[in-house]
Amino acid sequence: MPTYTITELAREFDITARAIRFYEDQGLLSPSREGAGGRSRVYTPRDRTRLKLTLRGKRLGLSLSEIKSLVDMYETPKDTSAQMNRFLGVLAQHRETLEQQREDIEMSLAEITAHEDECKRLLAAIGESAT
């Protein structure tokens, strides 16, 4: 079975070794230890897959606890439909959050536009009165 060093995984996924150690601290990865005093981490294909899924979850905007919950589900022999339903629930909740953020952003942009228009109107009025 192939194994990977922290440097190899960091290079492959274009992340820092520090990020990988952080994911390990969060319980997402569990490499074995080798060498003097167990200082060298050795990652298995399972760890590599978990890292890949973690990074995919981060790109989707999921929290680490949501990612851990989903990744852990695939470690245990559970019903596939239950896993998919759980994932759909997490995605639906995340979609709702993003939709609310989009609405908030659109409102903020509308307010900015209104302020810009008012400033331009006032500047035009000042320019007209100066002549």
C-alpha cells in the first residue's frame, strides 16, 4: 500500500504542511508516526482521500465540523441513502445561508448605489452654484 509524507500531500494539494497538521488536530486525518520519537508522519491512501474530501468541503464553504461529520459517515458501514440524505441536508442548509448572504449583499449594493447617486447629485449642484 502506498504511503505519503506531509510534504508530498502538501505539494499535491497545494496547501501548507501547517494546514495538514491543523486538519490532523481537528481529527480529520490520523497519520501513523515513524522515525525517532515518532516525529515523521506517514499518511495512507485513506488519509489522502480524507484530505481530498476535506478540501472539497472547504471549497463548498462547509464548516470543519460539517466536513468531519460527512467524512466520518463514509468510514462506517451505514446505509448509502442515509448518507446522501444527510449530505443533502447539509447542502440545503449551506445554500440557505448563501442565499441570505446574497440578499444581504444585494441590499448593501443598493444602499451604496443610492449614496453614490446622492453624492453625484450634490456634487453637480455644487458645481452649478459655483458658476
